[in-house]
Amino acid sequence: MYDDNNVFAKILKDAIPCKKVYEDDFALSFYDAFPKAQTHVLVIPKGPYISYCHFLENAQEEDILGFYKALKKTVDILNLKGSGFRLISNSGINGSQEVPHFHVHILGGEKLKPMI
Ligand code: AMP
């Protein structure tokens, strides 16, 4: 079950602030509060989805496409295409997912260390 009180749900409801990068009808992008790279931004869908699989299995195709277009738009705004970047989506217990609202991390702005 989706937890309406998770921190990203609160950000979507404007109950807590975020440093916004991009927003449209499908997604919100904002800076990670505890950055793990020079540039560390999170992209979240507007709907109540827990993880990558939950999103792909339950969202409308329009919402899935809209989310991934918003992710690309965020990469463009951050000007990361030329220098490169990393996308990560942690999922569930073995993925060490902390916040149970589907999100994709965009990491860049420097040469990243090995993934694990
Ligand atoms: P994950 O481990 O993939 O669930 O990542 C959750 C991310 O959310 C972590 O990188 C946290 O630093 C980040 N985070 C937690 N609370 C906030 C917040 N209020 N604003 C922005 N980022 C947050």
C-alpha cells in the first residue's frame, strides 16, 4: 500500500519545501537534500507509485511517457548531456530504497566513482 505520509508525498502536497528544478503535469524534479554528487537531483511522478515496478504496472501509458520526458527535460535543464550522468532507481529492501515513492536519481557534475 502507498504511504500518503512519505516525504515525497509531502513535497508534492507542498507540506514541506523542495529546491525545484522542473515541474509539469506528470513529474516534479528537485535537488536531493543530502547530495551524493556535485549534481544530485530526484525526479518523481505526480501519482502515488511506490517503486519502478509499481509505476510501470499501474500508471497510464501517458503518465509513464510524461514522466520519462520530464526526466529528459530535467537532464537538459541541468546541462548534463555532454558531460554525462548516471540514473539510479533504488527499489525495495535489496535496493535499499528509503523513500517509498518511485523516484529516479540523476547524478552528475563530476566524474562518478564506481557504482557500488
Ligand atoms: P532512496 O534511498 O533511493 O529512497 O533515496 C531517497 C533520497 O531522498 C535520498 O538520496 C535522500 O537524501 C533524499 N531525501 C530525503 N528527504 C529529502 C527531502 N526532504 N528533500 C530532498 N531529498 C530528500
